[in-house]
Amino acid sequence: MKVLKILTLAMCSYLMIPTMQGATKHAKETKYPSYKGMIMAGYQGWFGTPEDGKSGGFRHMAGKNGFKDGSCHIDIWPDVREYSKTYPTEFKNADGSTARIFSSYDASTTDLHFKWMKEYGIDGVFMQRFFDYARGRGEQSLPDIILKNAFDAASKYDRAIAIMYDLSGLRHKKEDCSVIIEDWKYLVDKLNVTNQNGNKTYLHHNKKPVVAIWGLGFTDRPYKVNEIGIEKLIDFLQNDPVYGGCAVMLGVPTAWRDLNFDCTNDPYLHTIIKKADLLLPWTVQRYTPLLHNDMDRYHDETKADIQWCKKNKIDYVPCVTPGFSWHNLSTIQFPDDIKPSGSIPRQGGKFFWDQMYNAMKAGGEMIYVAMFDEIDEGTAIFKCTDTPPVTKISQFIGMDGKPSDHYLWLTGKATQMLRKEIPLTKKMPERN
């Protein structure tokens, strides 16, 4: 009789295992079960205007004296001809007309961006979820409205989408990653991010929903990796019976492997990295076409990173960016350290393509593009204009004579190259 009870309990325990594993609130199916063979971009979605009904000002655009020449936050001007809603600014075009700008708050803006992704063959985006957003969440908050619009558009256009938590804003020794645990529950319960209405397009990897955590190990951060409860967060995302079962991607510095340069010299970072499913090193501003053979260095570092990750059973995600410009923003925030306009030049797409080629040549199987819509730092790949407003103080980079959709088109071609639909080629493709 005692043996029978033991067998019965053992059988019940065995039967409960798949029940617990299947109890998560995530959709069982998705159009994107693996990151491999895909190019995803980062999506800020944080730009606003005084007249959009929510932002209360030129959000992430204005300096201390408003949004005008000499008081400007952005370094590249978007091509707004296709937007159904745009707003006037104090800037003037060469013909004297008023320069207009979009707002991320408008659902039509997000819809257009995801429409472009589909048209140009871009797989999808990681939505940036800053620590402040997690702390001040609410279904009527601006970030959550934008997030909901993005998930609706992703479903509509069959584009992959995922959440990327950015630890920027975390208050050292006053809070920890428990805030993100509660926010993830909220996103799953209230916004249904892993179980969208309509087409299920949340990005999975190895059939698990991907959640990214960016900002670990950087030397310019006020918090220490071993003091923010990061292990608890990773364990929750991977193993919680209701909200877990996720694949965790960590965003780390370029020199994470050697623990130097832009990375804190703390071996504990490697302990955390080994718990991850995917690794994304941040290479923006770390490479430039102005240094001889810097792309060889990018290739060699990527290859060595991949070897380390394979040894530790982690999938590796190379980071690619079109260029960098931080002149207008640095003028406002760091007047003692003003950056030159176009400090990392785009070279008409050559720098972007060189990174794509070398990332794939080194063995990269999936790629992260920084960024889709980041006009603050001049890294946007969406449609930008080669004829920005005329200014005397503020400086805008252009498109080097290329069409406004040049980087969308190049990203689509790179996706084809990653999937081996076209040959791996160092020469940047040309449009007919």
C-alpha cells in the first residue's frame, strides 16, 4: 500500500511538470520562434510635440530655450513627407517654409514606421523600455500608449517585436531590478505583450519569448552589477512558472570579454553573462571608418566574442550602426565637451555595410541595428532628409546625397545576405 502511494505521488508529480511549464501567460505560438537569421533594430519611440495632446513639449527634441536654432536636441532631421500628422517648428527650410516634425505619440506615426519595416524587409524592433518607464507605468502614460501602438502595428504588419529594458535611470542603492519584475508582470497582464491580439509576433529564441536587459558593466553607470538584484531578475524571467520561460538577452559593453576599456573590471559580470541566453555588446561609438583597419578590429573582436559565447553556450548578437552624431545634444548637455557634427561619418552607407559584412563574416547569425528612429544621436535608419532646415548655430548631418530611405533599403539587403538569399559581399550594393 505504501509503495502504491509513493508511485501515485510520483506519477502526479510527473504529470504536473508539463502543466506548470504550460501555465505561463505567453502565447504558445509566434511567427518568430528564433532570432537566428533575423535583423532587429532598436526603437526609441520617445519624441513628442506640444500639440500632440500628450507630450507637453518638444520631447527629446528641445533644448533649454525651446526647440529652435541653437536649442536643439537632435542631429538628423526626419523626412516627414509620408506622415499623416506633422507639427510646425521654429526651424525654416531653404525655401522659407516652416520645417515640420512628427510625434511618436501618434498611432499613425508608429503605423508608418512598421509599414516601412514590412516594405523594406526589416524583421522588427526591440522597444526600448527605460527604467523610468517601469517605475512610472500606467496604461495612460505616454510610454505605454506608444508601446501599445507599436504592438498593434507589429501584429498588423507581421513584424517581430520584443521588450528591451534599459537600466538607465536606476537609482544606485535606492532601488533594484525588482521594479522590472513588477513591470514585466504588468506588461504581460495588462498590455498582453507576449500574447497580442491578432497575429502573434513577439520575438522568441529557441521558442522562448526574448526579454533584453541593457546596461550591465558600463563604466559610466552609477550602479554596480552585483548590487542591483540582477540574478534574481534573470532567474524570474527564465524560471517563473507564470511570467517566465523567457530567453534573456543582456546588453553589455564592447570590451565585456576582457573587462577593460568601456567595461568595469569586475569578474562578476562574466558570472552574470553565463546565465544569459543571448549577448549583445554595445559597439556604438567604439568603431569608426576614420581609423585605418578599424573594421578588421571589429571583425576580429566579433569573432573572438562568438568563440567565447559558443564555449559557454550563449548565442551572440553583433551590433551595427550607420554612424554617430551628437553635436547638438552635447552642446546642450556637455558644453565643456562639445562633439563635432558627424563625428562618426556614415560615408553614404559604406560604414554601415562594412559592419554588416564583417559581422556575418565573423560568424554572426543574428544582428541588432542601433537604431531605427534615434535622431538624437544621428543613428536612425528610418527615412531622414538630405536637406535639413537652414541654421546658423545648430548643425544637422545629411544623407550624403543618398535617398531618404537608403538605410532602410540597405538593412533589407543585409537581411537577405544574412539569410544567404544573396551572396556575402563586401561591396555595398547599388540600387538600379
